[in-house]
Amino acid sequence: MMHFSLADWTNRSGQVVEAAFQGPVIITRRGKRNFVLLTANEYDRLVRAADSRRAVHADSAPQAIRAMMLAALTKEDGE
């Protein structure tokens, strides 16, 4: 992963952006990591990977999910 200072970002933004096309780029300020620059596609991939929730309609849900949903709906109060 490439590292650039905030001053580099200001003075050589074209090079920093080109580096981000190759992979995430760390932007530092006073030697400390402050930002990570990455492409929108890479960001979207990370967001999708972090959120494993999926919405499905009951008619198209896998059988195991349908059974779980039906059991939850028919469960009596207090159980």
C-alpha cells in the first residue's frame, strides 16, 4: 500500500490518484495515518462484504428461511 503525506496530496494529487487506481493509498498528516483513498468500486466492494444482510421476498426465499419465517409468525406469545 502506498503512503503519501497531506502535502503530497496537495502538490501531487495526480500521482496520488493514479496510485489509488492500483490499490488503497494511505494519506498521512504529521506522520500519522489520517485517510485512505480508494476507488469507488473498491469502496462498494468493501461495503457489500461488510453487510451480509439480504432482503428477500417470502416467495423467493430459500426453503430453510421460509420455514424459519413461518415458525416465527405462528409462534404463540409467551414461548
